[in-house]
Amino acid sequence: MNLEYTILYLVWNITVFSLFFIPTNKYREASIAFLFQQFVTWFLGILVVEWNWINYPVRLLANVNETSFTFEFFVYPVIGIFFVLYFPIYRSLFNRFLYYFSYTTGITIPEILFEKYTDTIEFVHWTWYYTWISIFLSLVLLRVFYKWYFNERTGSRNSLFSKVD
């Protein structure tokens, strides 16, 4: 087994294991966040691959589609679960922005390393800051959807970083 498949299987195992850390009383919220984030990443992932911005030379289910099934359909939606479940709604605006920043950067750095040192991803007409921006915006979209779907009351209806009253 080569390095790329070892990485993919390791990432799958870590992600499956992380599901055990979802509180049982939050399964409903987790499943909604997972499905919403999966929809967003599926759509964007297909566009990026079809427009030949990114290639995934080594991937699971290569005959099904050309996107990264591991990241688009499983890993990133699970990360989205933890993002919304542990969002610091009672913290300052700076802390909430730092939360977005940390998640976005924490996802972007491994992608840069995978692109540079493995064949799991190849940037064609893409750069790391496109990744950073797209992840940041998709997390904002997930947070907005989560607030709307679960009718989370905020002090300011139009603020993406607003606190719960």
C-alpha cells in the first residue's frame, strides 16, 4: 500500500473515531450540520474539479466521480459538525472570529502539505488562499444555516458573528 492510500485510510479512521465525541443529545443538530455541509462541499467540489482547478490523482471511489470523496463527503462535513456544536456564541466578536480563523487555517495547512508532498491533491489553477477563502465562506454559510434552522436567537439578526442573548 502506498503513502496516499495510507493517508486516506488513516484520515477515515480518525474521522470515524471522532464521531464518538459527538454528545448524544446533539445527534439531531450534528446530522443536520453534516448533511448541509455535505451538500455545499459536494456542489463546490464538483465545480472545482470540472473547471480543472484541482485534480485528485489518488482518491477513493475513483470510478464514481473525480472529487475527493474522503474530504468532500465525509471529513469536512464531520469537521463542520464540531464547528457548529462548539461555536463560542457567548464569547467576544474577536474570539468568534478567531474560532473561524482557527478552523479555516487548521483545514488549509494539511491540504497545503498534502498537495506539496503527496498525490492526494494537485492544484492546477488553484492556490492555498482560494482554499482558505472557500473554507471560511462555507463555514460562515454553515453557521448562518445552523442559526436559521435551529432558530437561534441573536442580538443582531444580520451579524454573522453575533452572540445569543
